[in-house]
Amino acid sequence: MRGGYGRSGSRGQWPGNGPFRNLPPWERPGWLYGRGSCWYMGYRPSVGAAFPAFSTGADLQALQSQKGLLEEQIRNLQDSLKNVEKRLSEIQKQE
């Protein structure tokens, strides 16, 4: 059976030839976020991949805040690991 909407079967299931041709139309950035959204969301066809375009100070501040939260989570996990290792050594000494 032929691919979507009477198009050639070799071109895929969905119509169109853009970078998102493997996605159904309702999952493409233009459908979800509006026409031209792939450009302002950072997609550059010359590069061939989607990169986020962080251009405002708010974006940088949000990333720094997220980095701080992740670093704090790493420290908490390391402390938990130390407590587990300490308890394991106590159990081994009791045996």
C-alpha cells in the first residue's frame, strides 16, 4: 500500500520533504508552536541539527539555577551513599 495521501511509498508515510518529514503533521514544530517555529526555536538546516538558541539573560539565569540544583542533588546523593557505605561496614563488623 502506498504511503500517506497518495504520495510515493518511497517518500514515507507523511506528506512533505522537510527535516521533520518522518513525523505526522500534528507532531511537527509548526503545528504545535506555530508557523516558522523551527527557526526561532534554534533549528538551522545548514548545521543539520536542532540546537537551542539561548539568547536572553533569563535563559542563562534559568540554566545556572538548574545547574545549582543539580549540583546540590549530586551532593545529597553522595552523602546518602556515604551513609549507606558506613552502615554496610557496621553490619560487616557485627558478623
